[in-house]
Amino acid sequence: MRLYMNYRLTLSPEAAAAKAGFSKASAYRIEDDLRLPSQKKAPRGRRRSDPLVAYWDAEIVPILKAAPGIRVIGVLDELRRRHPDLNPNIRRTLERRINAWRALNGPEQDVIFRQEHEPGRLGLSDFTDTSALGIAIAGETLDHRLYHFRLAFSGFEHAHVVLGGESFVALAEGLQNALWALGGVPREHRSDSLSAAFRNLAADTREDLTQRYAALMGHYGMAPTRNNAGIAHENGSIESAHGHLKRALEDALLLRGTRDFASLDAYRAFVDEIVGRRNANLAKRIALEKEALAQLPKGRTTDFEEKVIPVTSSGGFILRRVFYTVPSRLIGHRLRVRIFDDRLECFLGVTPVGTLRRGRPVSENHGGHVVDYRHVIHALRRKPMALVNLVNLVYRDQLFPRAAYKRLFETLRQHGDDRRACKVTVELLALAHERACEAELAEAIATALDAGRLPDLAALRDRFRPEAASIPSVAVKLASLDVYDELASVSIVSAHSNLGGAA
């Protein structure tokens, strides 16, 4: 029929019918009714009775109006509760009827306005939970999340491993790492309603910027913006990227064959490698956007908090419910402590005195401990029984840098001699510190215990003692004093020769 209608544009009905391959009678019938055959079919009627006719207007529609967000299965459960004899196989019919009703009578829905991002305008920050990856460091599960930065136009991204919460320190460090890795600064920075950046107390967002966040934005010349609270799709340029990044990490972990890393730095290098591969696929767009970015400032700004804390007679200080040990010579002094996400940098005045791993409280009721046996080993050698008499067992357990030392201490105590257990364990810790052989000594202790014998302290001291350095024999041959007279005479003769030449 379409072929006939095309010929009818220039030919008579008879000629068009002949070219289309049917009779003149069919042509005249078509001329009387130009509808297509499919349009002439009567709509198919219902083949079976409507199972919802008795409930739709009386019960189902009032439920939908009273609870617009209710699921179809919820409506079905309520109907079956009211009418136990109702067949459950009406679910698909109910779903189609409810979807059609909501399309005509349901509430208005949010409309997402697609945006065209221009190069160099918008960078986005957010934190994402990565507990599902199951990362472990040296056999211990790593409780962490990722700070994630992304450019809206090119898709450039940067990820930074965060050990604590969504703090300003984590935001500032991650954002600055991203900007310096990128080599430029976008005009705007957007985040969700992070408490690290916003106080979230007032309706006017211009009034609730924290001073530190405002200073950070001012240092890089970025305008701070945020999406409305609870409206994730307004930050969709990075919210959707969270899932893509975590899936890429999951694939790489499956190919790696293990989720255990030797150190935190090794895991961070792994994340950087995966992010670098993803950025390499967007090299052309990233290069295009870099041309539109503003220049970086001359240096970074503060990405830490600072506290002044006294060192107590316990050989350490307490910061945010966590006890940290420091060298005992600092007892009585006040340290200026810079608080980063993963470490503390300690200063005595302006002199750096050490860097400590940052700890976290165990729970709301119990604090944490970050103990380094090197800071207290000299005191333990004078009072070795303090090891067994410590009230805080968590503190004592953290004195053991490796599991082999704790295992040895417990094995010696099982033999019933606490004094010997303390003495031997403390001496081995001192040996590990003085000879810088912590790992090798732990391996030797574990080997002895696995063989069913106790380590020999004297033999281990002899094994890890420093090698005796032999003093080389140096023969010094003194020059004769007559040589100096010869040198003096040569200098005089040379001087006279130069004078003669000048004359």
C-alpha cells in the first residue's frame, strides 16, 4: 500500500495499482479509505475479567492518594491482608495499573536539567566509603575512605586515602594534592554539605562557611559552592564517578590476587596507579581543560590543625582521647603538634622532634594508644617488672612491635616465672632497638618458638652484635726536609729567568 501511495503522487489510481501489483478494485477501495490496514483493526478487548475492578476505586486509589510513595508490593500486601482469598498472581496487573494511574494522576517529579560544563570552571570534592573493598595492611583490616576530586568537563580525577573522618584536614590535604597533581586551579569548587567546610546551621550558605575553608578557597582563588543538602544528583559529576572508581579498584584487586598490602604507602601507590590509568584514557580532554585553568599559587597553604600540648611524666601526651609516647627527654616540655589525617608532626619551639602515627579512639568510652617501645625501652630496662604490672593491657600489647615478641612474653609467663619473662623480653626489645634488627630478631624468635624451644638471649646477642671493625695499617713515609730547600732554589731560579726575559 505504501508503494501504491508513492505512485499515486504522479499517476492515476489504475496505473498506480498496476505498478503496485494489485487490481483496480483494490485501488478504488483504498481511495475510499486511506487508512493503513493496521489502523483499521479494532482494538483487542479484554480476554478475561478484570481482577481489580472490585478494589480499584474503593480501596487501591485511596491508598495511592494517602501514601504516594508506597511500593506496589506494599499495596498488594495490604489488599491480601484485607482479602485473604485474593490471588497473589495479580501483581503484574497491579503494577501496570498503578504505573498508568501515577502517570496520569500521581505527584510531580523532580526534573534533572542537563548542563554543559565549560573547561576550567568546576572542580568537585567528595568522600566515599571503601569498606567493601576489604583492604588490609600487613594482615590487619584498614578502616578508611577515599577523598575524591574530579573536574566536571574533562573527568580528571584524584583520590587520596583518608584514615579518619570527613575532616577539614582530610579535605584540605586531599584537595591540595589534587590541584598540584593537576597543575592548575578551576574557577569554582563544589562539595556537598560537608561539616568540614560548612557549619550547616543556617539557611544562608554565605554565612556558614568556616573560616579555614574560606581561607583555603581564597588562597587558590576558587569560588566555593555546594549542592542542596540531600540532593545527590546535583553533585552527580562526582557521585556517579565514585562507583566507577571503586569498580576499577575492585577489578584491579581481583587481578592482583590479594587485598593485603605490605604498608599504607604501598596501598596509596596502588590507588594512584589505578587513578593514573583512568586519567590516561582522558588525556586529550584533560590537556584541553588545563589550558583554561588558573595558575597555582607559589606554595601550598595550611592543611593541618595545631595544638600545644604538655608532655607528662608518663612519657607522652594525650590528644583527642589518644595517648602518644615520645622520647622521655621531652617530659616537662610543651610540644607544638601539627595534626594531619594520618600523622602528627611534633615541634619543640621551631625544632622538629619527631613524627608519630595518628591514632583513633577505640570507641566512645575507650581511648586509643600509639606506643613506640623505643621511647620507653631505657626505662623498662631499669624496671622490667613494670611490663607485667601495667594496668592498661592495651598499652602493654602495643609495646611489642611484632607478634613474635608478644608470643615470647606469653610463653615465658606460662612457664610460671614472670620475672624472667619480663627480663628476657625487655632485653630482646633493647637488642632490637640498639642493633636496628627488629624484623630479623622477630624472625629468629618465631623460629625458636615454632621448634618448641625458648630463644637463647646470649646467642642472639652474639648473633646480632656489630662486626668488629679492623683498623687498617697505614704506613706514613715522611719526606726529607732537603726537598723543601730544593723547591725554594727552583722558585728563585725561575724568578731570575723571568726578569731576564723581560729585559
